[in-house]
Amino acid sequence: MSLLTATQGTPNRVFGLLRLLSEAGTPLSVETIAGWLVPENTIGNNEVVRPKEGLEQTLSAARSLRLLSDGSPVTATAEVPNTIQAFADLAHQHLCDLPATDANAVVLKVYAWFVLREDRDAASLHRRERDGLASEIDGAFPRAKDEDPKAFNSTKIAPWVRWVSFLGLGMELPNTIFFPYPAERVLRELRRIAADAGFDRDMDFREVQKELSKRAPYLDHGDVFLEMSDRTGWRPRTLSRVLSGALRELHQEGEIRLIALGDSADRVQFAPDPNDLTGLPGANRIRVFEEASRAV
């Protein structure tokens, strides 16, 4: 079972499971975990059968992220964070660190597909019909034989949207199954870069973007992005619309400052956007504020 087939293994449930193991301070049997997360219940004098599927899928989802040991007793294989926001960072890191051949690597590969598709034909993402979208995505993952299982299908869309939204990479909209909008995740990764390189100082944008592509490999120039670009044949001529939009938004909100120096050849070109209010055609320098600046 993978992260996308363990449909009841939601982010909140996985986090709750990890916190239980952390508080216990010792490996727990599956039966003990069930006693805490799926307590016995009675109606009248009759004991209600304890549902097992939700717990099994939660365990499976956590193992898909390589956060739990196999078998029983169960123990966490990573330090468990105290907050669900920090858990989102941990889950994101573990997904990024998965080998390209891992079945769960498809989560970020599909996200890279959305980033590239937004560049090629943004209007095509504004639809509610799931089967056609899933079939189009699956077409980027050719199978050796027709009877081989699909890499992506319509039943995987809901858990996929749930997880990538939880990671701060986008959202479902009324007229769109998923809209790639990674501003939250980009800001969190930029803050990690600045924690090492220094807040409130001008940094070379190209170098920062190179580091960002390592931390978020599904965005421009990252390994997952390049793999999916090769698979689809879609190659943006500038920084992708998705990343360009996220950076402009963070600049406008005063979280970062982007600096474009004239017609410098070193400038990284952003994708054009008729609705852009920043007037930024690209960037040579970037400053990450330790605290959001409202002076922009």
C-alpha cells in the first residue's frame, strides 16, 4: 500500500500516531496503538467491532514516508515534531529524500507535472472532470504492458490533493481540482536557506534558486522537475509561472525583496503575468527578511 492508496491515512492521523509514539517513549504493539487511537465502544450492552482499516492505512501512510519501523512493536524512525506545521516540514523532507524508484515518489512527480502544465496551458487545469485529468497525468508514466498498474488514476486524486495541500504546495478551488501555488512552502524553504546564509542581506538570486531546487526538487531545475520535463517534453523558457507567481507574491507581501538590475545578463527572467502588480521582469538579487517587512 502506498501513500495514495492509504486513503484513510490522512496527515492529521499520521501526526497523531507519531505523537502517541513520542509520548509513549517506547515501541508499542499494534494492539496497544489501536487501544488509544481506535478505542472500544459499546452501544447498550453490545460491544461495537473496532474498525481496523483506518488504523492500518494510517500505519501504511506513515511507513510510506519512512517514518515508522516495519512490523510490531512499532517505533518512530525520526524525531517527532511538536506541532503539525513542523510535521508538514518533516513529511516534505522525507518525500523529497525518497529514491526516484520509490512508489511514493509519484507524489512529487505529479506535482511537477502540474507546474509544467500550468506553464504550457494554464486554462487546461481549470476543470472538474477527474478521469480525463488522471488519464492525462498517467500518460506521463508509460507502462511496459497494458496490464501493468497505472501510476496515477482518479481514485488517487483526493489523497494526493490532501497531502500536497498539507505540504503548502497549493489548493483545491471551486472550478479546479488542484491549483499549484507553493508560496507557503517556498517561503519556509527560503527561510531555511537564509538561516544559513543570513537574513536581511542581499543574496545572488541564481544561487538561492539553485539551493531552492535542491530543497524543493519538483520546482524549476530540481531533479524531479527535470525528469518530468523530459517525460513530457515541456520546457519553460523562463522561470515557471508557478514559481514566478509565488516569488512575486512573497515580494508583494514583504516576506522577501527581489531586486532586478536593469538589463543585466545575470538576471533570471520570470514568466510574464498580465496581473502582476510588482513590475518585476525577473531578479538578480533576493533578500529574505527575518521578520516580514511591510515597507515594500
